Amino acid sequence: MATKVLMEALSPTMEEGRLVEWKKREGDTVAAGDVLAEVETDKAVMDLVARVGGTLLKQVIGAGTTVPVSALVGVIGKAGEDVSGIVGGRADGRTAGQGDIDRKVAASPAAAPPAPPTVGAAPPVAAASPIPVPLVTGRVKASPLARKVASDRGLDLGAIQGSGPDGRIVVRDLASAASSLTSTALSARPAVRPSDGPAYTDVPLSQIRKTIAKRLATSIGPVPTFYLTAEVDMERAWEAREALKALGPEGKVSFNDIVVKAAALSLRQNPACNAWWQDDRIRYWNEIHVSMAVAVEEGLITPVIRHADLKSLRQISAESKDLAGRARERRLKPEEYTGGTFSVSNLGMFDIDQFTAIINPPEAGILAIGAIVENPVVVDGAVTIRRRMRVTLSCDHRVIDGATGAAFLRTLKTLLENPLAMVW
């Protein structure tokens, strides 16, 4: 008897998924546990596996199609089995004829080249026209942002080697491709006035960008947030990091690693900040799991350093590098980016002195880290140059009061200004 292949909830917050690529073709024999397709969830690209063995009789939706969780995406059964009774309805559960399903599949990116992004109309110009961008076939895997940038720069995605998951082309791959354009091609490009070409380009939202938009809308509006800023003297932390670097590669840690460790220890001493708002109650966590914001191509994701207060700087450094690398490749497992009890967001490497970060519900706080800069300050009555860093704590006032947040920052400041206290 044929078995339905449904779009599964591959992450705790997933409501819909985009089928990136089929790994099995119609007519292929599959075993239970085989990867049928890659699915883009709200956080990562994950595998949709077969729950039963048999033959993949039907791909109900094509690559690039987004459907809700529990929607029909395929059928597995015995070779030659009639599945018209199963696929005779739409993937979203509404009744439809088989011809309608066939038209939907035929219109999917698996059967035809993907339609270009929606563009704004612009009046034609007879004097000059830009060099046309080569059409990208459905065989080329690239992120929506990479497609837009390639279109803007006149780059052929088919000639670019991707460095993303399974060779997917991402924005960083376009930099080297752009530099390889010959001077002949550049000189042959006609002058384009500002009015030439489309006025804008629409790029469909990725699953991760949809989730970011939805979660931010549930945070900045409903959550009564206040902010506390402190300035930290980072001279001793700087010296400690330089001393660790002198030990060789195994001693190399980042300032972000040091902040994560300091934040975890501060939460241990100020457990009222290590909490979740739960509508009818506040959950105070006895375990400390620090989420760290990582920028990815289409937004950001927050992999979690679990039990960060119990781990050494070396362990935190190794784990953060691994998690951040796989986050950028969209290869994190759901349990690796959920369950954080407090978050840290660092923009110091972008020369941002100070900023306020948006709380990630149900967490009650997030720490924003600015750049370490040399400033003139008064020490023992004399003006001297010291390395300073500003940190801002965003607090959910339903959970954290002003004095509570201030106590957390005071502990954090003490630890960062006396880094030996973190190993004492």
C-alpha cells in the first residue's frame, strides 16, 4: 500500500518548508532512512528522510516550492502502483483534479527554469541597453540574495563555483567572479543612465528571513524593554588574550569567547537574569545556555553554547567556531540553536561602538557588545590612554528590574576587568 511523504516539522518553530532539491527521482528505490530531499526550514537546510522503504512513485511538488508542515510532497509504494487516489488533492489538503496537480508540478522549478525576480517597470531607452544577463537554469543552486547580486553585476551564475552547502552559490562566491571580468567585457558595456533598466528588484523572502520578521514583531512591540549601558576597561583582558595567543594555536581565543564566559559566570551570580517569560509564569533556569548571534547570508541565527558557565575558554572557543561555521552553512541541528537562556550579540568587529540588541523571546535579556577602542581616561588622577568597551543590556522589564540588570552588569564589568577571576 502506498505511503504519503509529508512535509515534516524539522525544527520546533517550523510552520512551512521550501523543498530545495530532490535527492531521489521518481522510480528510484528507497530504503527507510534514505534522504529523499533537502528542505529549507526557518533556520537551516535539513534532510527529509523516507520513513518506509519502496519506490518513489511521485514527486508531488517540485524543487523550490514552499508548502506548510503536513502537506503532501511525495508518495512511496510498490513499483507500478496507482497513486492517483492519493495525489488527486492539492498538497495543502484542498480537493483538486489530477490535472491540476500535474500542472502545478510542471510549473515548478524542477520542470522549468525558475522565473526571474519580480522587477519594477522602467521606460525603454533607445540610445543604449545593458548587456543581458545569461538565464540561470534550475540546475544552478544559488541563494536568492546571490541571484540578485549576480543580476545586478551582470554575472553568469552558471560559470561560478559555489562554496555553500552542496555547492550552493552564496554572495561571497561572487567577489572573485566579479574580479575576473576582462577589461574587454567592461569596455564593451554601454553607458547606462540612471533611468535605464528596472527601477527595483523583488527577492522572495527566505524561510529564515520570514522567521526573523515574525519573531522580531513579537519582541520589540509587546516586550517592555529598557536598556542599561556600561563601559568596561579591557586592558587586562587584552593582555590576557595576548598571553594566551603566545601559547600557540590552542591558546587562541576571541574577545567574544571571553565575553560569553564572563556573561555565563555573571548569570550564575545573578540568576534573576537567566530566565524566560512564560506569560503566566517566569521560568528561572538553573542551567546556563548562552545563545550567540551569528550573521548568516540571509539574516542571523543564534547557536547555543550549553552549560557555558561550566566550560573553559578553550572549550567555548572551539565550540563557538564550530557552531558559527555550520550556522553559515545552514547545517545546524534544531537542538543546536534552540533552548538558550540568555543571548550575546557582538558587533565590535564591525567598528560599532555601541548598540541596542532586540531580545529573543522567551529569553529576558540580551547583551550587546561594542568595539574595543583606545580612549583617554582619568586613572589615579592622571589622563592616560586605555582600551575601553561599551556593553548594553536589553532587559524585559516583566522579568528584570533596573537594579537587577545593573547588578548583572556590575558583575560582568568586574570579571572582564579582572579576567583571572574567571579561572579562580
